[in-house]
Amino acid sequence: MSNQDITALKHAFTSDKLFYDDANFPRGFSRSGNFTLLEAEILENYGAILQALHKKTVQPSNDLQTQFVKTLQGEQEPSNAFEKAWLKYLKLTTNAARFHTVFGKSKSTGSEISYGRQIEEF
């Protein structure tokens, strides 16, 4: 992606607010280890407008914002850094963590665990 492309995107998604997600990234996007420096910059500086477009609290005001909304709706593949960064953010924050147990779906009663010796009951 060229600097010219990034500059055009920055002008298309101007926002007066900085965007933080302290619940999911308390140390910030750049220190989380999940985002590149460019992705962290995009989220912090333009995340407020990206979130507003995602939640439909604002309507797209230019072609790049319309393209962003279409990408979120699955009508097209992500094609620029802003779309890719926001989709990555959504993937990291909306997927429920899956926990796996040794015993599968059944609940453990404690009797399934064996430590190699028999325990006598008193």
C-alpha cells in the first residue's frame, strides 16, 4: 500500500475523537501484540468513525466510507488497510473464547480422575 493510498484513506475517514478499547486492550492497540504499528494507528486515530459506520450511527459520506460499509456487510473483500484493520479488530473482540475440557461436554464429578492409586473410603 502506497503512502498516497494511506493519505487518501486518512482524508476519507477523518475523526475528531481518538478510539480506545480499554476493556479488550487495556495497554493500547500498539502494545497488545495483535496489531502492526499501522493498524494500531488506524484504530486509535480513525476507530471512532469506523465504529460509527459499523454500528450505523453515521451514514457514509464518501465513496471510501461506502466501500467500507459494503465490506462489513460481506458484499466485497477488504481491499485497503482501514478495512483490514477494522475486520481484524472485530475478529479479536467479537469471537467468544472457546474453552476445552479434558472430559468433553459432560460434567466432571471428580470420580473420573485417577492418580494411579486407589483411595480408600472411611
